[in-house]
Amino acid sequence: AAAAAAAAATTTALAQYICPPISDIPCSSQHHHTRLFRVYQGVYAHLHPPNGASPQTSLYFQVSEVEAMLGWMQDDFELYAVFGPLVPKSHAISICNRLLRWIRQLHPSLILPTTNTLL
């Protein structure tokens, strides 16, 4: 089974995110990067309805011929992960749960305690 090609997580309270450098994402061309970003925008839009409406779901899984993308939103985080197109939803969720456990273990070294330190 394919692992995540890329994942990004945000801490909603601190407005910070974690993701690999764009050069580490296995895309074959700039066109592929652009298409992947458009897929992300679509998943984000499903989790963040316009006009401040409440989202209908906190987890959204979208599959195409090229990839599967999972978007997951909770009170304290948002996670977006891209997988190969044959990865089932249950496997993607399992991988994301492991990734979240890893992020939470390393949280103090990955996330700044406040955004004021950047000023």
C-alpha cells in the first residue's frame, strides 16, 4: 500500500503549519504541483464553507485517477494528506492517526508556543 506522498498539518489555535518542502513532494512537473494544489483547495473548501457556515463534515476523502486526498479538521488541528489513488479511506485514516501521534509527540519542537515570538 502506498504511503502519504505529502501531508500538511496546522495548529488552529496558533495559526502555524507543518509540511515538507515543496521540492520533497513527488511531483513530476510544475503542472502536477499546480493540479495538486487545486485539489487541496477543493478539499479545503469542503471543510471551510463560505460565509462562515458550519462545515457539514470534519473529514473529507476525495479520490481521483491520480491521487487520493484526505482533509481532516478538528478544534485543535487541520490535516491534509495526499496518497496514491488506490489507498482505501480506512488506510489513509490509519496513516493520518499515526502521523498525528508523531506530531503531538514532537509538538514542542515543531510548533512555536506563541505567534508573538515572530514579531
